[in-house]
Amino acid sequence: MTALEHHHLWRPYTQMKTAAPPLEAIATRGSRITLKGGRELIDGIASWWTAVHGYNHPHIAAAMADQLMRMPHVMFGGLTHAPAERLGARLAALLPGDLNHVFFTDSGSVAVEVALKMAVQLWLNRGETGRTRVLAFRGGYHGDTMGAMSACDPEEGMHRRFGAYLPTQVFCALPRTAEDEAALDAALARHRHELAAVIVEPLVQGAGGMLTHPPEVLATIARLARRHGLPLIADEIFTGFGRTGTLFACEQAGIVPDILCLSKALTGGTMALAATVATTEIFSAFWSDEASAALMHGPTFMANPLACAAANASLDLFEAEPRLAQAQAIAARLQEGLAPLSRLPGVREVRVLGAIGAVQFAGTPELADLKRRFVERGVWVRPFGDIVYLTPALTIDAGDLDRLIAAVTAVTEAVA
Ligand code: PLP
């Protein structure tokens, strides 16, 4: 164990004293991570769900190299540039309905903060005070900043200790049953005058445990939010860009949210970039002769040109290559490969949605032991809570996908 004073890097979600030292990555390519010493790991989770085209795609690399030499960064206050203009127009064209107004930031959590601020200020701009809370769903995760944390599952351990510092939101179960739907309807009615919006992760609560729900549940949420006159914020930070088999998860429910958050795969996993996209109705509430009606947010690296160039190149790949068909093929293979594990007594459930496959254990496994077993098998995954999951690059080849499934099968059989 290294002495405390030698730990210059503070690592995410990590007890620095007891955690095993991290593995050192020295290169990436396709679906593989090369470690110091030359060993390769197959990446089963695409670097926290970002690298949808695999690592180092030459088209994205070339676009970034070109932008790097031209203008890697320029401030966005008072200036604009072609990569952002083009990306904004392309996102508006790709997103459903009139989600046409794009606010760029640099992480998923901040995209959520902006969505929450948009929702709160929307009402103020309309002359209605007191709407300072959002309705969020149990099991949800929206990020690690204060507003985003306040909308995460309130019982979930990671953020609970900060409870006293956070705005208190209204929480409901996802409306999977008629009773849940009635409870949601009643909560919306009861809190209507203090609510600014409803926020949901469409089709799958990712960090909450890869908890999937059918499109009808999402459609019900959209319908009830509308009935109570509340904007719906769809957090597609995990699901956006093909992960669930369609470009955006909302498409499967045929809904158009009022505000939609994107990040993670937006740049194909190369650069930190996020977008909060609003409909024309939302945007128009900020369109005014009053300076005070403007949205007061503006990160220093907003719309970073290098990140926008990477995102444009990533969208080129969605146009030129069959990513959605690849996601669907991965879904079929995950279903076929992982479903038999549900027969093991130590497995509670196997869930597959698009290019997401999760095995939930009946008990809580020893996570460090699980991770070690996977690395021994040449696989990089990050089990958490009571699940191990696969969210590979959409471009992963069949051989590597089969190796991932074989590793999950072998490790699950050994521990469950
Ligand atoms: N929202 C969702 C649905 C996420 O899955 C995440 C990250 O996992 C976030 C927000 C936060 O994104 P970031 O880690 O980029 O701040």
C-alpha cells in the first residue's frame, strides 16, 4: 500500500486507502485497452458508455487533428464558430419534434443543471413564482453536482449524505402499474404549484442499476406531465446515440420531451461535451426585450470547438455506418448469450435493452473480487451494487462480444 502523501490523484468513487491501485492504460484501439506492460483488455463498457464507435476512430481523429491546428478553443460569449453552428443545426434536425435550441456545456451533470435552471427560470419568466422543485423517479441518477444530485434516488447511498445541502425534490415510483400511475398523477396534482418540471431517464435508469422500463411507462410519464402542464426533461445522457437501439430512447415511446440532455456518446467518447436542448416553446419563454429573462449560465469551455468537431465527426459516422443495426445485433446476441444465466439460483434477473445487458445477482457480490476475476480473463467491466453489465462499443466485433459474454457467464457461474 502506498503512503497517503504519495497519492496525488484523487480517484472517482474510490476509498483511496483500501482500493486496489488502478491499472495503467497506455493506448486504446477499437474495443481494446492496452495496459502498461502490453496486456490487452476487451472493453465491455465503452469507457462509461461513451465510445460508441470504438476507440480512435480515424474519421473522428482526423476531424479533431484538423480542428486542433485551426482553433482548439475560443470563448463562446459574444463569438461563434462553424463547428458549434453546424453541430447545433444537426442535433436539431436529428432530435424529435421541435427540440431545436441547443445549449452546450461540458459534462452530463452540468447539462442536467442547465435543464433544471431552464425549468425553474421558465416559470419566473412567465411571471409565476414558487415553482422551485422537480418531480423525479426513484432509482434515478442524473449526476454528481448539487442540482443533479437532488434529483437522484434519495435513498441511494452515494448522495444521501449530502441530503441536508440539496433542494428537496418530489419522488415517485416509475408508473409501471395502475397504482403507480395513480400515485404519480396524485403527486403531480398535489405538488403542481411548486413543481417546475418532471425529469426522467427514458427506458433505462443506468447508474441506478440498469433498471429498464417499457416505452409505455415513458409515454405515461409524458402524458401525465402534459396533463399537469409541466415540462418533461428527458435525461438521455446514457441512452442518447443508439445505446437502446434507436438514436434516442424517447423515439421508442413516440414522445417529444420539452428539454433533452445529451453527453457521453455525443463526441463518440473523445471529448467532454454536453448539450441541453429545448423546444421552441421553452426557448420562447427566454426570448424577450428584458435582459433579465436571459438564461444565466455560461461555462468557460462552452461549445469548445475541438469537442464540437469531434461530435460532428461522430454524427457523420452515424450517417455513414450502420450503428443502429449494430446496436440491434448486439441486443440479439446479449439476449441469447446472457438469458441462460437467469436460471442460476444466485441470479435475480437478466435484463437486455439495445446494446445494454445486465445481470443482477440475488445477493451483493464482493465487487473487488468480481473486478479481479474479469481482468484475469482479459475483460474490462465495472460491476456495481448487485449487477454486472455490458455496454460495449456499437462497433465491437462478434468475436470480442462473444468473449465478453463468455467472461460474464464464467464469472457469474463462479460467484452466483
Ligand atoms: N445523467 C445520466 C443518465 C447519467 O448516466 C450520467 C452519468 O453517468 C449523468 C447524468 C452525469 O454525467 P457526467 O458524469 O458526465 O456528469
